[in-house]
Amino acid sequence: MTDQATSIATLPVLGEAANQTYPIATLYVVATPIGNVADISVRALHVLSLVNAVACEDTRNTAQLLTRFGLNKPLIAAHQHNEREAAESLIARLQAGERIALVSDAGTPAVSDPGARIVDAVRAAGLRVMPLPGASAAVTALSASGLVNDQFHFVGFLPSKAKQRETTLQQLRTVAATMVFYEAPHRIVECAEALAAAFEPTRQVVFARELTKLFEEIHRCPLSEAAQWLAADAHRQKGEFVVLVEGAPQASDAEDAEAERILNILLAELPVKQAAALTAQITGKKKNALYDRALQIKG
Ligand code: SAM
């Protein structure tokens, strides 16, 4: 254990972060951990130790986090209720040549968190904004979900009122990309019920709970089984959640599935060539491809 700690402390990458250039008059947008404090990046630590001040969503949370890193910095409150005014004073400080870090309570600032207005104002003032990437609950959940889709559609928090939530979900019904929702524990059951009512029950849902924390849990099931899974253990309704929902079945997928179904029925009664030809006639799909598939099915 000691050997490992010693070797980490002497890793060249630590020196690499320290030897890079960190321009003055720059706003550093710094992602912080979403649960596991050790997920802070080397570069983020270096920048946090270098800046003149840290603009943050909640000064108490950020003070605690910085203490965990052994840092003590002047903190500036920059939350959703004062973002515009905070931006003005930050711009004045940056123009005077300071380096300032912008953080949120957890994860990447400006992703379902305050920060976007400050970044916008700082850029509009012609000042430099430098992002320091790190944890984001959405991407963390996607990476461990096993859902195979090159696209994702970030929704974030659904409206809390049932009617508005339903309207939003109806608008999402045809989205082909994997959908990413954030949800609070006291609404997770309602959320699961609303998702099951809005989308096909066969679509896969993933509950990514307490990511990077002690009670991390990642569960995948069809939407039809979601409410039952949550109800089976009260612990499953606790903590922070990312909910992923498989995108809408695409027309070509549905057509392929239908052709496969017809081919299988016909193959049970007819020779391969005839079954393929009839399936092609019924579905409009290519005869040769269906013939090859029929041979595969027949082994
Ligand atoms: N900016 C953050 C990010 O980059 O992901 C998100 C902030 S948003 C206010 C907080 C929500 O993110 C939580 O309600 C939950 O839906 C999700 N979240 C944050 N941390 C999480 C974790 N450790 N496990 C699962 N979900 C998490």
C-alpha cells in the first residue's frame, strides 16, 4: 500500500501538469468528482492550487472539497440566482489578470448545473475560457450501460409536474438515440412509471445509481420491469440516479424483424428457396439476402 502511494507521488505526470502553461486572465472550467474524491484529475488539482479564487455553486461544498485536496482558496458564490452579477465581478477580476476556476457542486459545470451564463459572458468579454474535463454523471452512466448506440440525447431533469413531464416524454418518443435523464431519489418511482407509460415496454432502461460511490449499482431491464425492480428493495430508490432509455426502434430494425418472423414461419413448412422467394414477395426485401439468411437458419 505504502509502495503504491509512493510510486503515485513520484509519477512523471504530476510534474507534467505543473510544467504546462496556465495563462493569466483566464477562466478555468474545472470538472470535479461526482462522488469519489479520487476522481479529480491531476491537471484540475494543479489549476485549483494555482488560481487566485474559485467561483462555485455552493461555497460550503467547495470549501469541503478543497480541504480534502489540502487546498484553501478564496471562494466566490456563483449559483443559478446570481450568475449574471457574478459574471460581472469575475470579468473585472480576470481583466485585472487573475486566474479563476469555475466549479459546480459535482461533475462538469454547465451540465444541468450553473456555469453556462458565466462562460458566455466571459467569452463575450473577449477573455479566455479553458475547460478541464473530468467526471460527468451522464457519460459515466453511458460508459457502463452496455447500451450499443453511437448517439445519445441528453435530457437531464424531466419537469416535476406530471402533465409537463408527459408532454416532454411524448416529444421524445421518436428519438432514436439513447436518452439520458437525471433524477432525484424522491421522484425515481414516478419517473420510472412515466417512462414505462410513454415508451414501448420492451425498450431497455438502465438505472445508474450512486456512481463512483460505495453503494454504486447499475441495473438494466426492460421498461416493463422497471417499477417492479425499484419496488423490490427500498435501497434501490435511494441516492443519485442517471436513467438511460434505449432509443426508438428504427423502421429498418422493425422491418428486418418482421421479415425474419415471416421467413421462420415459412421455413417450417416450405423448402429454403421457396420460403425466401415468398418472404421477398411479402416484405419487398432482397431475395438473395433472404435466401442466405434462410440457409443460416437451417444450419
Ligand atoms: N454537472 C453534473 C454532471 O456533470 O453530471 C450534474 C449535476 S446535476 C445538478 C445532479 C444530478 O446528476 C443528480 O440529481 C443525478 O441525477 C446526477 N448525478 C450526479 N452524481 C451522480 C452519481 N454519483 N450517480 C448517479 N447520478 C449522479
